[in-house]
Amino acid sequence: MRRNGSVVVMKFGLLGIVFVLLSLLVSHLQSEEGMFPVSDIYALNLMEKGLEISPTDIYNPDGICLVDGICRVNGCTGSFVSPEGLIITNHHCAYRAIQNASTADNDLLANGFSAPDRAAGIPSAGYGVRITESYGDVAAKVLSVVKAEMTFTERTKAIERRRKELEKQAEAANPAIRAEVAEMFAGKTYVLFEYTFIRDVRLVFAPPSSVGNFGGDVDNWEWPRHTGDFSFMRAYVAADGSSAEYSPDNVPYQPKKHIKVDPRGVAANDFVFLLGYPGRTARHKTAAFLAYEEGVRLPFIVDLYQWQIALMEEMGLEDRAVALKHSSRMRSLANVEKRSRGQLKGLKRAQITAGRAAQEAQLQAFIESDPQRSQNYGNVLQEIAQGYADVGNTADYELTISNLNNASRALYFAWLIYDAAMERQKPDLERESAYMERNVARTMQRLKLAAKDWHPETDQAMLQGMIERLSGVTFPADAVVDKATLLADLNALSDDVIAAKWNDPDFIDALLKKSPAELSNSDDPFIQVMAKLHPEYSRLRELGKQRSGKMDKLYGSLIEVKQDFLKTQFVPDANGTLRMTFGRVEGYSPEDAVIKTPITTLSGVIDKTTGVTPFQTPQRIVDLYGAKDFGPFALPGKEDLAVAILYSTDTTGGNSGSPILNAKGNLVGVNFDRAFEATINDFAWNQSYSRSIGVDIRYALWITGKVFGAEHLLREMGVSSQ
Ligand code: ASP
């Protein structure tokens, strides 16, 4: 990492002590909990806990460090494992690229892919790789635009605008970087991150899904696990080293640092740490939020997604080409559906909402013990609770209508096109971020990639299902669409789905050039319905801004008073920015009399193999297993191979693909999941059940080199399967 001239890299520790983790109101910070901003790690006494390198080898704002070898790969994490831009990440992170390159006749999802040489790498449209270069506090600059007299909506908009302005300014000052202002504590702290952003990313190696997704949804979020969830990609830049769109003339990116792979793997009890880009957690939210999640949103998602997954599955049963179109979407819905069930179970079982309410009662007593405090903060918790109650009142309607234009892809395409046209009318800084000049090309690329997978028959069934759901929902009085009219429009539209032209990129391109007025006059039935429905989506967007303006302000106050109450170190919720977490390779006991050990083996893969998806195993693996041919990767003293590992780090979505690093900072595995009980991590972490799951590097190397013969990749990483 470098120190950027204009941006002073700050230590979160200074601000960190200002804030207190809500869930720890009355307890102490457990050593293993925390997705720490990397500038916080010096205070963690990591060497006492097992780290055998200096924390400055991990993060050093003034020199080369491990952080320079970590990247964000779309919503996942990856590590550079060679000086030539080779990235290891998860199979499920490269899934969209693998799917996109697959056809029924050349089915890379089913068969896997291995590029024999550099030229054969497959360009992965829609992929981008970011490397954090620097970050610095911009809270004062962001919050300077907030005025006391502002309405909540004005407040949100002013902060949004200011964040965009700072991002544009940073990019203008240094055109080689991408900038992003991240909110660390709602309404309180903002940090400007600067990234190198690489746009030419290619698929290099992916095992077949029978390895990369072994166990499928049955085993997802479960331990014991036997999935080889890894893949290799490569980052490319223009010959002068600058970031460029795909070109055959581009050259491999040379990272400042690459992570050394340790083919000896790990053993139980080893110290490990992860670097990565965890997506979202809600550890600082109140009991009222958890009650909303438990009572309203999570059950809604489980019910909606179960229906959508079953529908897509059925549509693809007879036709692999259709199944391929649905595969990424189905997989991500199934992932969220099962996670949501895990969270529901965890919220109930661990009494997390009640526990948090009890902590809040203590905080409230503290507030009321002082008249001045009481005057400043006395109503904060209650107002937050009221906010969630208000959301809950119209949630059924809002969740259904907002999922309408996602479930029906045709409506989603129409919405995006119409929304883009409306936003284009505004000055750049006033636009929703997706449509700003710096982002719009990528947004449109996403639209076209999604359109490529459009399947009319599935979409018609989705629309009909959503119409049924909407008809059972009460529309709020302030909705600007009339229920009967909308349902009639949607019913008529459902007859138009099969003949629609969303598969045709020229049709989409033509629509993308039109103004809102031209779109309203267009004869496309989807655009016509969207022209009527869009004002309602705009109303909901404004409502969202009003609510977050209010909540951010309230949460800002809550944090202030908690600081006063708790006076302890505290870590911001995950927000897609670079973090470090540490723990040990260790098992756990999920229920009475059950003990789970932390390393699975190839014997377990063979035991689970039934020959029926998702428990198929390539014959070559079975044969090599029979011959006990594990090369140098065998488990010490055993005729077996480690496959997956379990460890007590603090992770969430976005940590997918994170390197599992040993005490010396070498890569011993790739994180890809959590145990079922640990789905609750997003709300609360607990040493007794929060466990992350990764693929053991020995398995990844064996599969790549021994099984699929990509020995050149092993050589590139400085290892060999012989
Ligand atoms: N498998 C998970 C995901 O992709 C990773 C995690 O959330 O821990 O969401």
C-alpha cells in the first residue's frame, strides 16, 4: 500500500475507540471477533496470538505488504499468487464467467476449463479486479454539507452528493485510480478508498462443478464439507501498465506483491488469518431491526426464493441450454435462501434479539441516569424502534413490488432502461450512482449480460407468479399506482412476454438511446407499463432516502451515547472494504453430543459420492484415490488428502475467495463459506459456533496439477505436484 499524497492514511483505532459494538454492550471484546480495518491490526497483539511475522508485513502504508497481494474480484476476494497476475479465488466467484462461456455443446460448468496457454484464457465480461492502494478519513468533508434545518431526505441526498463529488475529485486528481467513499459508521465516519481497478480479467482454470460445487445446495452452508470451491483467473493491463478494457494486446498485470502458496497446508489448532472484502454485517443494529429481520424480511425472502428456485429448476429440467441460462441466478438465490433459513434458526436458537434488547435496556437505564443525557438521547432507541415498525407496516407491499421487477427480468430490463433515461436528464452528481458517467457503461454491460440469459417461458411464469402475489397484498394509501390498474396492465403484459425481444442486443441498444418522452411513446408494452410504474419506484426510492436520513442520524446519536457508556474498542460493520480477521483451525459442537472436527478428506468425498448430482466425482479422482496417488500433498502419516478446513475467523459474504494465511503469511487455503450456525455471523459472532469454511490448498493444487494436468500453473506458483 502506498500513502497517497492528498490522503493521509488514518488509523481507525483513533476513531475506533469512539465506538462500541452494540452486541458487546455489557460484555468484553472476544479476541477472535472482528473484521478489523487493516490499520487496526497493530493493536491486536497478533504475535502473542500466534502470528509469526510482523503486523507491518501484513499492512504497511509506507511499504510493500501482504495487502498489496489481495484483490477484490467483483463481490468476492482473490489473491495474486504469481508475479504474472494469476489470481486464486472461488469457483463460485468465477461462476458467472464460467457460465457465460458455456454452451450445451461446450459445457465448461460441467466439464471444467483449463487454459493450456496464456492466449487461451477466456475474457470474463462484467468482471473487475480492485486492489486497495490507500485510504483516508473524509468524515469532516462529507458531513460539512449537513445542515441542521435539512429534512431527512435532503440530508441523505446531500451526503450522497458529497460522497460522489469526493470520488470524482479523487479520480480527476489521479486518473489511474477508482475512488469510493465508504460509510464506516452510519451518519458518522466516512473513508475515501483508492483502488487500482483492472477491467480485463480472464478465466484460466476452473474444475468441473462436480468438484467446484460438490455437494451443491445440499451441502452449502454445512460442515462437514467436501467442495473444491476454487478457480484461477488472471488480471491483464495495457502494455504501459495502465488499466484497459479487454484487448488481445494486453499483458498480465504485475502485482506489487504476490502471496506465497504453502503446499504443506495446515493442521488442527494452527493460527490462521484472512484478508478480504467482507460485504455487509449488521452487528450495530438494534433489537428492533433484528425483530424486523426475524419476523418480516427473512421469512419473506425464504418463501419468495423457494418458489423462484423451484420454477427455474423445473424449466431447465429437460434442456441443458435453459438450465445454463438459469444457473447463476438460481445459485445465488439458493445461497441467500439457505443462508436466510440459517439466520432464522440462529436468531431463534441463540435468543439474539432478546439478548440485544436486554443490552439496550441497560443502555437506556444509563441514559436516564443523567438528565442532560436523557434530554439528548432519551428517545433514540424508541425512535429507531418506531422506524422499523413503520417499515414493517408496509413491508409486504414494498418487498413484493420491489421484487416484481427483479423476478420478472423483462420488467427489470424495462425498469433499468427507463430509469437510466430519467437519470440521464440530471447533472452527473445528482444521478443515482449506477448512472453516473463513471459507472454507466458497467451498468449497461450488466444489463446486457443479464439479457443474454433471458428465457421467455420462465419469465412469463415468474410474472404470473408475481401478479398472484401482488394481488394478495394491500397497497398503501400513498402508493402512486392503483392496484387494480396495475394488475390489469401486468396481466395483459404477461401475454406479451413470449414475443418480447429482450434477447436482441440491438433492440436494447435502440431503447437505451431514447429519452423518457420517447420511451413513453414507444410501442413496447414493457416500456409502456414501466412508464406508468416508474413513478411508484421513484416514490419508494425517495422514501428509502428519507428513512435512511432519519436512521443514520439516530444511529449516529446511538453510537455517541454507547461510547459514553462502554468506553471500549470497537469495529465498524463490514461494508465491502478491506478487512483482516484471525482465528484457529478448530472444530465445534453445533448441538448436544455432536463434535465436528476441522479437516475433511478425500475419503469423505468418495464416501459421499453417489454418482448422482451434486454428489458425482470425476473418474480420474476416484482412480487416483484408489492408487493413493496424492503426490507431495498427502496428509502427513495418512494415505489421504485434506479437502476442506474449518476455522474460527469472523467472515461474511464477500470473504468468498479470501486467502487463508498461516502464521507466516503464506496461503494455505481459500475461504468459501460458513457453517450453518455461522450464518448468524451477520448479526452476531460467537466463538462457540462461528466457523468459516475453506478449501485446503493441497486439494486445490492436487486437483489442478495431478488431476487436470495444469502443472504449468503450479510451476507459476512455485510448487509442483511431483
Ligand atoms: N458462501 C458464502 C457466500 O457466498 C460466503 C460467506 O458468506 O461466508 O455468501
